Amino acid sequence: MKKIKYILLSLSVLLLFSACEKEFLDTFPTTQVSAADALGSTQNAYAALNGVHRLLYQQFNTQGAQGHAGEGSNNLFRDYLGEDIVFPRPGGSTGYVDVMRWQAHRNVNNGTLRYVYRFYYQVISNVNVLINGIDNTPGAPEDIAIIKGQSLAYRAWAHFQLVQLWGRRYEGGTTNSQLGVPLLLENTLVGQPRATVEQVYAQINTDLDEALKLLPGYNRTGSAAKSNIDANVVQGIRARVALTQQRWADAAAAAVAARQGYPLMSNDAYLAGFNDITNPEWIWGSRQISDHNTFFWSYFAYNSANFNSTVLRTQPRAINANLWEAIPDTDIRKQCWDLTGANVPIPPGGARVPYQNNKFLAASSSLSIGDVVMMRAAEMYLIEAEAKARLGDEAGARQALFELVSNRDSEYTLSTNSGQALIDEIMFNRRVEFWGEGFRFTDLKRTNSPMIRTGIPNHVPALIFISEVPAGDEQWQWLFPQDEINTNPAMVQNPL
């Protein structure tokens, strides 16, 4: 029986602990403990769950790559595949330009490809220990419900991220019998075959429904509360899934439920650096422990305006010039990028470029820490707007869009657009709102849209190589790592 490197599980569960878990660390001083120990008490199980929370921004040592730092890095990879993040300097750092060139995810031996695949299955493998064993753990029923509910939500989320990348797009109204990804519901040494896209989505929805039953009474508390998953987060994931499946009414309803209690941020907060989980609009995020310097591997070492890394000093990130020019001057979001770079707090010796990123700020030029946003109320307004527009409820779509955009632009008036023009307006706002937050590749794929960089003046053709990928092209499917193909006889590779 062969060992499957990424989708199979070892007999231990990875535990990563925050500074507050001293007692548990005294008992289990290593980073790997047996599943039996993790399930020995609800206190231990909570520590294991905290380890999963930490996975979302932890550094992964994959062939020495610095930029493999949990979901924040994955957000950047998905956006690099789009047209809106620009590497503007031909002589600057070219780190991860292979992602932008659509090479990394189509190279079976690429380290970033292996990392992304392994990351999501590592999340799944860890929560499977809790899902399949927590019911027999001594402890209060409410604690067991919280641990299991969050674990189910994580499993659903990770499978959703995987199937969006490795499977063909979900097509509403069809059987979706195209191959997706292996479903891992129990940790096993046996290589699993690819489930169909429909089967993967069915399990995702089953896990989310069960999580919602277990979490309605859970109220997050503490400074790291939003790193945990509550019912609002589950509803937000449900809204994303339903939108991708073109279940428009379900998407709109879940989006409204998800944002309850999370008001839109002020304009001042919008320009504060997108690095603080206490922002009232953030529904879910990764809380960075303030005394743990993440040096050159964090999200902010690759996408902030001010951290002093070689990447950002020599290749500061910029926005698609055409997109920036289309943002009204009265919209506060336009100030997240600077036309000349003159007003950006660059690191010492850093370059200034047109349309330079000023949206994301690290703690300082020497400290790359910062909280990583995972879900915001703004997304839920835009999911509601898009879903209602595609459902034919254009009045409802315009109102949801107005509630968001009027917060960002005091001169915005209720849209009069209809049909495709209304959908285009909504999608434009998604691009502006979520630059750097990881949605562009999956938005293009789920809407069966081409990726087009032609006519964007600040993209450097010599860097990007690829200017257009037609909708439906094979390149929209990520390849499975060669290690997985070699060790899993049940695996079927995507077309090369």
C-alpha cells in the first residue's frame, strides 16, 4: 500500500499553538501529537483547532520558498493569475512571476503547485481527526458542538477551494459529472480517486449545513475571536458556494445572513492598511500574533506598500491602470493606489511606480506582521447584488449595490443599469473592492470569462508572457502534483 503524500493522512495531527496555550505545551512539547492525545479532552481538541487557525497564516517550508504562508499567499496566487495585480518594473524582483505567467499551476513539479495542493489537504486532514473523533471526547456538549461545527466548516471550505482550482467550473443545470478532486472524509493511507464536481459540491453543502446546526449559539470572544468560525462565517462560505453553483436565491439569502452584525467600515478605516482584524467589517480573518515576526514570508512581505523586502523594494505592486482610471475620483477606494507613487510610504530605498499599491500596510518597514482578511461584509453585499441581478431581481440588486458603493463614494447614486450592464457594474466593484484578496481567478473561471491583459499600459509584456487565456481553455484547470500522480494509482491527471 503506497503512501499518498498530500491527500492521505499520517497517524498524527499537526498542532500549532499560540502563546496563551502554555499548559498544553507543557504537556505536549512537540508540534505533532497523536490523534488520541488531541481527542483526550475538549481542551486538547480546542488546541488542535487553534492549530488549524494558525495554519491559515503559517509559513510552510517548501523547497526554501519564502512566499508559502497559508491562505494569504494563496490569495495572491489566485490574483496573480488575473489581470489586476501588476508587476510594473522589468528590472525588479520576479518572485512568483511564474504564477502570473500561468506556468506554475501547469507544471506538475512546481513547488507552489505542490504547496497549494498540500495546504488545503493538510487543513482537511487535521479537522478530520476532530470531526471523526470529537463525539467520544469527554467534555461539555456545547464545546463538542463548537469544535465539530468549526471543523466541518473548515473541511467544506478547503474542499471548495480545491475544486475551484483543480476541477472544471460548475455549470448550473447540468449533472457536473466532470472530475473534481478527491474527497477526504476519513484519514487513510489509501489513495483516493477524484470525485465528480457534483459529488464534491454535495459534500461541501452537507458539511456546511451540519456546521450551521452546531454553531448558532457560539459567540466568539477575545482578541483572536475572528480567527474562529461562527455561524456568520458558515453563511458566508455558503453564499460563496451557492454563487459558484449558480443557486442565486440561496446565495443572496446566505449573504444577507452572513453580514448581520458586521457594518461596513468607515472611509478612514478603509485607508488604514487592511491589517487589523478588529475592523468592524471583517467577518473572518487570521489574527497575527503581535510578537511573532514573520520576516520575509508573510502576506505583507509580498503585497504591502511599506515592508522592506527585496520583492517590494524593487517590484512594488500596482493596480491595472485601466481599472484604476475607471474608479470615480470621489470613491475612497481610488486612494488605495497612488497615480505616481509619490504618496506611498515605501520602504527605505524602495521604488515608486505609477498606480502603486497603498491598500495593504505591514506593521512597519521592518515588521511584516499584519492580520489577513478572509471575509468581509462588502463581499456579502456584492454576492447579494450579483445573485439578485442574475435572478432577475434588478431592483434588489441595485439596492444591495447602492448600500455598499454609497458607503465608499458619497456621490454614488442608485444604479440605473439593467441586464448585462448591471452585472458588469457589480463585477467591476468586485474587482475594485477585493484587489489582493484572492477572488479574481475564481471569479473569471466561475463566470466562464476570458483572462485578458492586452491594452493594459502598465503590464510589462516581457514579464507576463501570457496576455490572454480564452474562457474554457484547459489552462483554467490546475494540474495535480507529480508526487501525487506517482504515489496514488487512483489519481487521474487533468489534460496537460
